[in-house]
Amino acid sequence: MEKIDMTVVTTKEAAPAVPPMKKKELIDAVVAKLDMKKPDAKAAVEAVLEILGDTLASGQGVNVPPLGKLMVKNMKSGANATVVNVRLRKNSGEKSDQKALAATGEDS
């Protein structure tokens, strides 16, 4: 009987995984972008994340340009957590025909 070579050959190399941004990195990015104090940025980021999390966990979608439209696809409650699968639709080259809420340099 002839011996068969069962070697698996792959032609594609897996792309290196990009680690997700952590909350601390997001806060640092906000501090750098808006030139604000870290405690103020931390409070704002945490409030936004809490509101987004609660809204999505309730099954409601969120439309926040320029991030995009977040739509809840499905949810599953477990013993320790609720898993919410969200789809993000982000337009490429998003055009906004809405006026800004505050003028540049004006506090909002």
C-alpha cells in the first residue's frame, strides 16, 4: 500500500491581530485631542460609555456621526453578562449637512 502525504499547506499568512483600544488609551486620546484635564476627560468618556452601553443593552440603536450607526443585531443573557452583538455602519467620506451645535471655539 502506498503512503499518502497528509501535510497541510497554507498559502495565506494570518494578519497580525490589532489589540483593541482600552479605556485608558481612549481617555488619553481625548485629553490630547481636546487639550483638557485628564479627570474631566475621564468623567466625560465614562459617562458616554455608560450611556452607550445602557442604550445598546436595552436593544435601542445609536446614530452618532462621525462614528456611524450602531444597530443591535441580537442579544443573549448569560449568568454573568449580557452579550450584545452590534453592527456598525460607517459611511466612507461621511458628509454632514447638519450645522454644528456650537461655533468653533465656543463652549458647548
